[in-house]
Amino acid sequence: MSHELKLKIDEILNFIERYKLERQEIFTVEEAAKWMNVSTSFIYKLTSCRKIPFYKPSPKLVLFKKVELELWLFKNRQAPFDE
């Protein structure tokens, strides 16, 4: 397989993954990290400090609602100087 073909396939697979994440309403830690473009360790840090809304239905399962993540991401808006 040529290098260009592999790059194109990777690009298509990434697009499919992003599309799938955009349609989901509930995320795991890994999915939330991918959707927010951060590391899973950063997500775990936010949950351990209780800085991000999350649900823990069992000891080893952490879930997030996409709508709550969106609200959290955009809650500290910084206005431009000319506003």
C-alpha cells in the first residue's frame, strides 16, 4: 500500500470517528478526551478535582453528557477588549 493511500485511509477513518462522536450524547473518558481534543489524563484530573460534570454509575465507569461538556467548555468566555 502506498504512503499516500495510507494517509487518505487514515484521514477517512478519522473523519468517520469524529462524525460518530458528534452524533453521540454520552461519552466515556476516552471518547470525551477525543471529542475535546485533550488527553485522558487531563479528563481524569478534571474529574478528580470535580471541575467537570460527570457520572459514575459504577466504580470503574465514568460517563459524561455531551451537552454538559459543551456548557462547561464555554462557561468562562473571555470578552475581547473592543466589546
